[in-house]
Amino acid sequence: MEILKYKNLSIFSLDKELIGSFRLEKIYNDSVNWREYFKNSDSNWISFYPFSEYHGGGQPYIINIGLIDFEKWISENVDFEKQIRTLIENE
């Protein structure tokens, strides 16, 4: 189900089935940046909308950031949505 890699991190198209299969628990909803933060026993995950200008925000994606702290990862990867969008468009 993985669709691509970003800095060796797995990215998936997000759907309810994926959330169930990875047993993800929603930790936080960031309505300003259209992100949701999830956690399971193995890792931290961030859902996002790289095509947010599309109707309904477009297809959501989710990235597995391992055990890295959410805030730390975001601060080190400020433009990750734009970079991942470019990867998707060039696929």
C-alpha cells in the first residue's frame, strides 16, 4: 500500500482501512495546517493534504515518521507537503 518514499519514510494514500490496519490512534488535529497526528505502538504518523486547493482538500496522505517527536520532525521538514506533492506529480 506504500506509494512512495520521502527521505526514506513511507507515505501512503490515507483511508479508514489503513488507519484500522495500522491501529492508529488520533492524537491531535491541526485545523490550521490541515494535519492530523496519529500514533500506534511502533511509530508516529502525520496525515496531510498536499493538494489542498482541490475540492474537499484532495486526496489525503499519511507519512510514517517513526518514533521522532512530531514537533521536532515538523520543524526539521517545514516544506514536506510541497516536496511530497512534487514527488507525487513526478511519479
